[in-house]
Amino acid sequence: MKCEPVAIVGYGVLYPPNANSADVFWENIKSGVAGIREVTDDVWSKESYFDSDEQREDKTYCKESAYLDKNIELDSYLASFKLEKQKLTQLNRTQKMVLFTILQALEKGGLTLKDISKSNLIIGNMLGDLDICDYFLSVYGEKYFKLLEQELALPADDNSKLKAAFVKKLKQKFGTFNSDNDLFPSKLVTDLSELLALAENSFIVDGACAGSLLAVEEGIKLLHSNEADLCIVTGVLGNMGVTGNVAFSKIGGLSHTKSKPLDRSNDGLTPGEGAGTIVIKRLSQAKKDGNKILGVISGSGVASDGSGQSIYAPSTSGQYLAMKKSLVRAGLKMNEIDYVEMHATGTPVGDLVELESLVKLCQEVEMTRKLRIGSIKSQIGHSFSAAGMANLIKVLKAMEHGQFPPTHHFTEFSNQAKALARDYLEVNTKLIPWETKAGVPKRALVNAFGFGGINGNLLVEEYLPAYHDKKLASCSNEKKTYEFAITGVGSFDSTYHSYAHRKEHKTDQNFNFPFIKYKIPPKILNKIDYAQQIALIAATEAIENGLAKTEDKTKVGVYVGSNMGLQNAYYTDLRIRTTEYTNIMQQLLGTQASAKLAKVEQVFKQNFEAVKEDTLPGFMDNIVASRVSNYHNLQGSNAVYDRGPQSFEVALNQALLSLINDENDVVIVGGVNGNSMKEYGELLKTTSMATKTGAYFFVIKKVTAVSPTSKVLGKFSKQIGKKIKITAENATYAGASGALTFLEKLERDESLVVVSADAEVSELAIFTTSKQRLCELSVEELLKASVNSSFDPEAEIAIVYRDETELVKKLRLVRSVFNNGENG
């Protein structure tokens, strides 16, 4: 499939310290306004969490951060739109940040809420919102108090009064939670989709710091496959809780002062918050609709580092590959690029590796001039999953004004970087004209690289009608049906520790992680979340049985459906923030109780793993997918997709699109849930049963790419323009529920004809090679099948419906089809 360029028809921003519009954002970039400042108690308490000693337990040595000014009023702006006020008041801070930038992007593009109805929202996000962490801290307060009352041994009346006062203070500090609160990170997208009347299959993608650009890539795939005509893409980081700061400090990744990307004095990154949104369409559609085109994405690339020294060590291989993909898709070379907005966070190793990746690309062509490069992070810090969007919108504003943007706080490269970049790269430190030859658009590469070895890149161009009309003439988007084969399966749950055992009905009892095989020392195993462990085991079983050793590893991607919010993340937050309980009790009991409170705090913390170097990667959601790519040296995309119980459905759909557009030759698709917290399970509204853990993975490729000697376990199809739907049959597995349903369909060898009144959504049926393939049939296709002599008279008709009205509608369609058929 030849894929046409994508038009950006709207954008909005919210970045430190005060950039509540793209114009303010650009003025800040020009003048060097600093968003990095020492934290206030509104962000987190320095007294409780800061210590210059890097070895201090549960403390961070970094007290600088990039955060939004308090006078940026989100609520009043949101209230100016005709949205349901009650729902607006129920949004958490991260949701408000996303909505703020979406509405701003609509204004920028001259779009209305009606224009975006039923469109897709894709959000690049990590860490969710602080509200669910506050919820667990509030709930676990009771466990803390039980330890405290044992230590204090107060009379019953005094104890009751103290407990009541403690609970009151907890509510004042963290808010009130009840059974109506749905705090799952997936609500970030589902609530906003409902509020704005967007498509039901909108989703979150977690690629850590590459999340923004991965979200753009996923939106582009939906546009190119005609599954969407408009996509809203957001990158956001709204959780400024101290836990991430403390965990990052334990790997020495934070600056002791303020980050200075690319400079010889750089010593680490500075955390930041923010949000950015773009609205995208196929270029032809944007022209047809008369949209103002603010920029064009001519190429995009996502790639993993594959195997490396550690799960968080950056590598040139994936960075180079991501940028190379963008260039190839755009039909351009490095000497045709004017500028690169780098990921460059300010870590000495990370900045140097990125320079190496750029130089490697430059060395492949004859460079007639030095390539200008820059980084915005010395001003707004590193906003992680929102960082790529800041980079992109910075470039769009620079193109609009015809000026190369300055990088502030850069004096000179280190000696090593200077020797590397000497003939190829120069940091642009001044606001100077951005000029190009007549008829040639301004061009830039935009980078965002993620923890865990996932890398995203976009090739962005200034829109020139005459130039881009020629590009459109050479593009074609095909509408056809593709067949896919399942060549490998792996599973792990509490009953069966492998798919092999599942087939034999051989139940397993005790679980011992094979640390020798996976080269993970036993001493750090508890710091690696259970979801990461079982995903690696299940994916490995599928890969070992279904992925040929001769496959091109650069074209094998990993797509995982999972509810964001790993158990280890919540436990780490509880450990670090136990001091909040102590602070409250200090207010209630006074300094005379300090010794006892300190003792109780330490006892309570012993319920959770100490925070060390391996803690951070061990609790990050995206590492569930990254560990698979890292261990098996896979260099296609890797990410985690979240839409609650529909998470696997989304991951599978996006994985198949990557096969259709030839991004990948093979995809490893799975669903995982490793969170068994009682309190987590209680938040699931779908069932009263306890949450179950499990991981289910599949190796999938196009049927046309399967060799004659390969074993095929099942086949299914997908039509371009139709989204796959999988109705999870057991939601107790949370984000893994859809994957389990998919596996059970394969095991049952179902012969289903599925009728869909909605032409855009089809329930998925899969078949082993022993059965006739009759899946994803529209009514018209069913009519043809009904009069075909080869139609299986024993076939069962499954009707998927949401309510009684839809059921009646579909029953009438079925009756009409068969009554009109020759065999009717």
C-alpha cells in the first residue's frame, strides 16, 4: 500500500511555565523563558522527599522540575465550550490537560465539536493520573493505622478518636473516594471519548517517552487504512507525583541542577509535565474539506533497540532505524533535511548516542552543509510521554514563522561530542531565518525516544500546495481483505504455566521464574512486575514455536493489550509516600511521638520492595512489551495499548494494520494482566469476582507470507476500513480478557458467520485450517454466501449486539437475506 502524506489541521499546547497557547509557546521558545524551577509544596514536599545524598532511601537528589504556573486556569476555558458541565467537574487533572489542548487545537484549525464526532482519539501517556495513587494511599491508611495502634497501645476511646482524626486528615489530603469513582488510567481516553462523542475504539498507547510519536504513528495507520478520516492525537504527562522522581534518581538519571541538553555540562534530565495535541487527516481529505493545512507529515518511523546492555540503556540501532524509516517513506535523504528537533534530554550517555545515530545517517550521503539540531528540554524539562508533541509543535511554529528555533543554555559540546559532530551537526542557538530553495518545503526530523528501547520519529514538511499535489498523484489506498495466519501461541496463567500444558490439561502449582534462561538475577526479580515476568514467558513460548529464525528481526513488532497501572508501581508509590501518614500523625500527636512514628513507618515500608536501580523499569507499563523485544532482539515497534477490557482488541487491530502497510512482516500480539491487588480488583466494575492474572500471546503474519513448511494454527481475515471487535467473555482478566477470548475461539475451532449491521465494525471469528473461513461478513457478503453451493449448511450464525434495538435490526437483516436467497 502506497501511503499518502498526512495533513496537520490543528494543534494545541500546554507546557511550563505558562504556555497555554501555541503563540505563547513560540514566544517562550524565542526568548528562552524557563519553565524549570525549584518545586513548591503544591508539586511535592522538599522537606519530605529531597536529600542531596543520592543514597538516601526513598529520597531524590533533584528538587528542580518543570511545572505549570498555578494561574493557568483550565476550568474556565473548558467551561466556555458547550460540554456537559457535570462531566467536566468529574475530570481529573490529566484529563483536563488533554481536553484543554484538544479544544485549543480545534480553535486553531477552525473545527467544531461536530467536525470531530465519531473520530478517533489516540493518547500517548505513561503513569496515568495521580488520583489512583492517592486512592491506594487512602485505602492503605487503614493498614498503616493498625500497625500504629499496636505501637501506641492507647485506650479504646483515645484510639477511636485518633483514628477518626487520621481518616479525616486523609480525606482532606487526598480527597474522598467511593464506589462510583472509576480511577483506571483507561478512563483518560474513555471519559473524553464519551464527552466529545468520539469513536468507541479510541485508546491509549504507552511507549514511555516515545509515547507522543507512537500515538501519531497509530493515528496515521488508521487514516491510511480508511478506518478513520480524522484522528485527534495527544501526548500528555499529568502525573507529577514524587515517586517517578525518586525512582529515576536511583539510576542517576536526573540533573542535580537544571538540564542542559547537548551541553558539555549536562548531568541528567529534569522532569516536567505538559500536553500537546494535533488533529490529522489524510492530505487529500484535508484538501477536499477545505481545512487550513498547518504542516505535513511525509514520513514516520518506529523501531526498537532490540537486545542491549540493559533494558534502559539507549542504542543507536533503534534510533537510526526509526529515522531511516521516515526518510524512506518520504522518499528523501538526510541531506534534504534542514533541521532535527532531538529527543536530547540532558543525560550525557543519551545525548551522545543520539548524536551518533544522526551522524550515521549523515555519513550515508554527501552533506553539503552542517545539519542544524536543537532541543527544547532546557526550557520545559522532559515531559516524558508529552515530550514528542512539544518537539513537533515547536517545529510547526518555527516553519510557520520561517525561523530556526534557538536552543538555550548551550555553550559547547563535550570533547567527545565535538569530535563526533564536527563535520555534520551544529546546535542552533540563535533565532535566524529558515530559508529554502523556491518550490522546496522546509523539512525537519522530530525525535522522541523511550525508556526500554522504543524510538519514534516523524518527518515534517511545510505545506506547499504545488509540491504536495504532485505527491498525492502518486499515492493509492487500497480497499481489500487480508488473510492472516496464527503460527505460534504462548500462554501463562494460574492454572496452566504454558500453552503446552493448557493443551494437555496439565495443571501447574508452584511458579519459579526461569531466571537463568532470561538472565535476570534472583535478587532483582521481585522488583520486576509480575506482568512483565509472565508476558516474557508467554511471548517466548509463542515466538519459539511460531517465529522462524530466518525472519528479519527489524520487521517484527510487539503489541500488548493491558490495563495500565502495574502492581509494583502502586506498591512503590505506597512505600515512598508512607511519610504522608507520618506527617499527618505528627500533626495530631506532636513531636513527642516522633520515635514511635519513625518505627511504624519503617515497619510499614517493609511490606514493599526497597527502591533501587532496577525499580523504575520494573514498574513501567511499556516495559511489558519492551522486555519481549529486548530478550528476542526484535526491532519493530513495541508498545502497550490500553482501553480497559478492550485493550487486546486495540493491540491486535493496530498490529494487523502494521502488517497491511508493510511496517512489519510478523507481529507478536498479546494480552496481559499481572495485578492481583485486592483493591485493584475492587475497582473493576464488570464483575464481583477477584481479578485474575494471565498472559496470552500469538505470532501472526499474512497468509501469503507463510512458508509451505510452516505450521498454521488458525486463520482469520480483516477488511481494510473495518475495525476488529472481540467481545471479551471473561472480564476478570482485565486487559488480558480479550486475548483469552481470542485463544478460546481458536481452541473451539468455531465455524461462525458473523452479521454486522455496522459496516465499520466486525466481530472477529477465527478458524483452524480444518474449517471453512466465513468471518467478518457484511450483509451483502452473507447474501452471496447463502446462495453459494459451497456454503456450509451447518454453519452457526452469531449475532453481536449492544442492545435490544440493534438485535431486532440485525435479526431482520438475517431474515431478509435468507428469504431472498435462492436456497432460502
